[in-house]
Amino acid sequence: MQLFLDIYGFLNVVLRGFILAVQSLTGGGVAFLILALPRAETATWTRSRRMLFWGAVALSIAEALSAAGLLVLLHGTLEQPLLQLLDVHAVLAALAASALAAAIAFVVRADKPLNWAAALCLGLLATQVTVTHAVSRSEHAPQLFLAEFAHMAGVAVWIGGIPYFLLSLLHSDLPARRRIAARFSAMSVGSVATLVAAGFYLASEYVGDAKALYGSSYGVMLSAKIVLLAALLMFGGMNFLTVRRWKREPGTSISSMRRFAETEIGVGLTVLFCAASLASLPPAREMANDWASAREVVGRVAPQWPPRLESPDHASLSTSQQSAVDLAAPAPPRTDEDIAWSEYNHHWAGIFVLLMGCMALAEHIERLAPIARHWPLVFLGLGAFIFVRADEAAWPLGHMGFFESLRDPEIAQHKLLTLLVFIFGVFEWRVRVGALRNSAAAYVFPLVIAAAAAFLLTHSHGLTNPKEEMLIEVSHTPLALVGVAAGWSRWLELRLDRGAAHKIASVVWPVSFVFAGLLLLFYREA
């Protein structure tokens, strides 16, 4: 039980991100089938309904798990019988959402009118809004409720509709594809306008002051979400122009449109996980006393030279002063040695990443390519370094055993990211040297990097000082954004036909690695 209570916060953010993803898939599917897909397109219609059905089933199960997890959490902390906790609003909302999603799945499976499913989707979104920040504020509650509802609906119709759009491009005939593309393009424009307008209003209410965008954890996460949304709008804009050109010139190639739509799905999922993390934070307006000043933020992110390449002794760390029995006690205040240890770790990690980025760029030079193509092996060294050094209180250096340390959400996230590093290094090296002939193996790289970046956006350090937590996040969030750029630009390089976009993507991801290396090399905590 204690293990579950320790990691509940992180698990809840991940589960919430998944719920937002399948909720968007469900709502977007209903909107796409009603507004964009002609019933005459039998093959696409059948496949789309199947995707919609399984999306609704997944949503129902995820919401049930969310309710069960919250019940266990409340039971473990309040020590009340489970039946008495069933009337907690958040539990009731999750159970209601699970029932509504199950009803949508039934309507789709039974081939009932989709207007029924649309009505259920509206009820589902309204239920979800009741557990957002909108209902916790006494001022402007009706406006906030409507804005949250519109924001969720806009995301669902746009991002959730893209998988169905890709299905139609694969399984519909040419005239139908052009009609579907034009309709979905119009849907997307309306959805984007809705979610941007609603998002702007919500941001003005929850943030309150532009200073909070860089001075609070909520503001930093919101800023990351805005950057990701800008990337989505760029890809969506390019596809919008392609659709218009396709209508005028039927012979226009739509290969890039499909690839950009795939990337929109990936970046969109990252946005949803970012939104889940954002929902777990108190609005910046409510934490005004804990905002960091511009001087504090600049002091934390400004490049520091030379990097710290000498480590303090492990015995000098505050965690080393604790006995094994005291490890359950609150963490002691961080000392200068603790900060030096962390900066040393980040700076050496930066050297590893910078080396990989430079070698990946060198792979474009014919004379250097035979040696430079082995750059993924550097990841194995980085993974080993992180495994040993990232958590000084845990095995192999600290008092805590390996499995015992996994009860700490922060340590568990570090170990997971380390595993992703090892997986990436092995797979990508085997791809580069031609040992893996299966073309799908090449996609491990972008997917692992993108997943690691998404996890970094949900990463929490669990500090009791909100300002210090924010100052660490303001250093880590740019790394996550660079990771998103690296992962999905590599995906585009693999998926696009030769041309200008392919060439740009092939340079963007190694340059992103270089930037990530520099960010780590200049990282500081004081």
C-alpha cells in the first residue's frame, strides 16, 4: 500500500495523459464520422468505427482504473471504508465518465445513430470539466467551465480526428479523399480557433500575470504547451496549404501531408501529457508568493563556464549522513555538496549528448560516416553513468536497495529513463550498422526519444519548496522540448520522400542533440 501511495502522483499524471488521449480519439472519431466521412466509403467507415469502438473501450477502462486508484489512495490516507468514499466527487466523475465511454462503445458496436454517440461525448466532456480547475474557483465559474469544455472539444476534434483522417487517405478512392480532406481541413480550422481562444481565456484566468509564465511551475509547463502547440500549428498549416493545392491540382502529391499528420499525432500526444501534468499543478495565480523573479530565473539558466567536471566525495552528501533506518524520514536540506554532485552529473551527461550530436552531424560527411555512424554506442556509456550517479541515495552508491528505491517516484522515473536510453542505444546502433534488416527497427529511435521527452515533461522532483521545484523545471523543460524536436524530426526523416523537407529533418534532430548537450553542459542549481 505504501508503495502505491508513494508513486500515485506520477502514475496519476501518466494515466490522466492516457485518458486525455483516448478521450480525444473517441470524441474526434465521432466528429469525423459525422462531419467528414461519407457513409458510402464502406472500407474506411468500417475501420473508423472499429477504431472508435476500441478507443471508447480503452477510455472506459482507464476511467475505471482512475476511480479505483483514487479510492485506494483515499482509503490509504484517510483510513475510511471504501463504500464511504464512493460519494467523493472525483470518484463519481471518473465512474460517470467510464459509464459514458462504455455507452459510446455500445452505440458504435450496435450501429446505432452516431448522433447518440455525439450526445454522449458532450456529456463525457462536461463530466471531465467538473474535475478541472474551472470548478474550484469561485470567480467566473460558468465562463471557466465553458472555456474548459470548448478547449477539450477543440483538441478532440482536431488531434483526435487525425488518425481517422489518415485511415481515409489509405482506404478511400481519390475523389473521396479530396472531399474528406477538404471537410477535415475545415473542421480543423474551426477546432484550432476554438481551442486557441478558449486557451487564451483560461491562461489569463489561471496565470494572471505574464511574469508567472517563467516564474511558476504552472507557467513554465503552460509555456511548454504553447511551444508544442505552435509546432502543431506549423504542421497543420502546411497540411492546410497542401489540401488547398490538392483541390486545385488533383495531381499534387500528398505523401508529405500524411507524414506531417503522423507527426501531428505524436506531438499532439505530448501536448496531452503536458496538459495532464499541468492539471496536477495549482494555477499560478494561487501561488503568487512563490513565483521566482526574472533575476532568479536568468541566474539559473545563464551559461556557466567552466563546467563542473570534478565530483564531490559521496560521503560528503547529505543522504550519506542518514542511516538506512532513517531513509523514510523527510529529506535533509540540500547542501553545497549535494548541488555540486547534481551539477557534475548534468555536465558530464551534457558531454555525452554533445558528442553524440556532433558525431550524428559528422555522419552526413562521406569521409567521416564509417566511424561517425557508431555514435549510438555513446548512449550505453551515458546510460551506465546515469544508472550509477543519478540517485545518490540508491543502489549501487547509496543505502537504499534497488527495489526499495523504486518506491520513490523520482528514482523510479530516473530508472525508467535509463532503461529507455539503453534500448535506444542498442537498437539504433544495430540499425546504423545494418544488423537489423527490419525497417521497423529504425523507428525505435524517434519513438524512444519522443517517449523520454514526454516523460520528462511529467517528471516531478517532489520538493517542498515550490520555487526551487520551479527553478529545476525551468532547466529541464527546454530539454524535453528539444527531445520532442529530435524524436519527431528523425521520424520525418525516415518517413518523408527525398526532398527539401527530408533534408531539413535530417539536420534538425542532430542539431537538437547538440542543443540538448549544451543545455546540460551549462546546467546549474545555484
